Amino acid sequence: MTWQFTLTGFLIGAIVGLTGMGGGSLMTPILVILFGFKPTYAVGTDIVHGAIFKSFGAIRHRRLGTVHARLVTWMFIGSGPMSLLGVYVSQRIVDRYGDHAQTIMSYAVGAALVVGGLGFLAKSFIKRGVQATDAPFHLSTRDKVIAVVIGAVFGFIVGLTSVGSGTFFGLVMVMIYPLTMSKIVGTDIFHAAALLWVAGIGHMVSGNVDYHATLWLLTGSIPGVLISSRFTVKLPDLILRLSLGTILMLSGLKLLNVPQAQWILLGGLIVLAAGLAAYGVYAWRGRLRLQTVSG
């Protein structure tokens, strides 16, 4: 099974390249639901893949000057150690509960996906919490403490479940820091890359990484993001965020094994596909009307 991993990686890379959004959050549920990975291996493989994959974006944003280095540092002070604690907790769950550990981890990942999906939906409607400015942002003691707390809380979740490195941090930064969106995106990606490297090394040491799958995922995701980033997607940000948020929530419900989860996932995807198709028809008819009027 190689080309399937490459195709999956390419699709994830294309989503990130086209939209700049957290398509990487889809990797863990895809590995579990479609490829039958145990949740612990899916989390570890996703994190190591994300560490390598996001490093390309981190380097690019650093060169563009869209990274607030001091904010990254203070968030990382909290997130780095706590991500290792998340890895440790996941390993302790495996050691203590044996065969039942994968069920527990499945529920943990599912819950994180549902919360992550809600966070994605929140980012669709919450534009700003504070007024953004291009002026230099000097961190106060309060800002530093908040950054460490944010890093600690969400770093633990990332280490345990792999979910949230590009969802939770960006959402909170939008709410409390007066950074422009370009700097929020750049800071978020740079911090995510650093965080995922630490958590990834922890999962490597714990033996939770499928290196074969990681390699073939990268052969698809890196070209996918490089190729797709040259184009701009036609769908508006709101539609994209709603779509990805919905997919994350549906995947989370499937892993939580809620009653009729299989049918909820199938029905939700059908409704989502129908909604996107309806929007496509609406946009196409709108363009035809504009062409008629201009003609």
C-alpha cells in the first residue's frame, strides 16, 4: 500500500496549499478510518509527517518576515514540554490498559477532532477579538504569561492526539493579540512546526511512528502543497472553513463511536457535497448573469 498514501498526502498538501487552512488535521482520522491504523500509530505518524511538512511553510514565512519570533518562543516554552507530557500520557494509557488502550485513544482523538472542528467553525465567524495593527507588537508580562498558558494547554492536546497545532493556536491569537492575519498565520505555522518536531521525537522514541507511511505521505504532500500554492481556490474562506470544520466534526463523531456514527458520517458528507454542489451552481449562474449583463 504505497500509492494510496501518496495520493492521500497529495490531497492534504493540495488543501493546505490552496487554502492555507489546516488540512493537516484531517490526516489522523484518515489514517484511522480509511487505512485502519491504531489511533496511537496514527497520531505519531501524523505528527512526524506534519513536522516535516510544516517546516517548509515555516521557513517560507520566516523569510517573508511574517513570524513574531518572541511570541513563538513564549508559546513554545509552554507547548514543547507539555506536548512531551501528552506523548507520555498516551504511552502510559497503552502500557496500563493494553488492548483497551486503542479504544481510549480513539475516544481522545475523536473528542479533540470535534473540538477542533468547532474551533474551525468559530474561526469562520470570529474575525477579530482585538484591533490588528502593523505597528511592532511588544509583549508585556501578561502577554508572555498568556502565551505560555496557551502553549501548555494546547501543546498537551497536540502531543496526545495530534489535533490542534494549526487550529487552536491561531484561533486564540486572533482573539487576544493585535497581529495582522499574515503574521498570525506565519507565527502559527512556525510555532506548529517547532511543536510538532518535539512531539514527533517523543513519538519516535515511544515507537508510535510508521516510517513507511510517513515517507509515502511526504512524497505526495510536499509536491501537493508546492503545486497547489501557485493557484488560488475559487471558494470563499467561509465556505472552505465550514467544509473542513464539518469534516473534522463528522470524523470525530465516527471515532467517538456515537450511535449510528457510520450513517451520520455518510449523511453528513452527502449533505456537505450537496451544499458545495449547490453553491457551485449558484456561483456559475451568477457569472452567467454578469456575462449577459456585460454583453
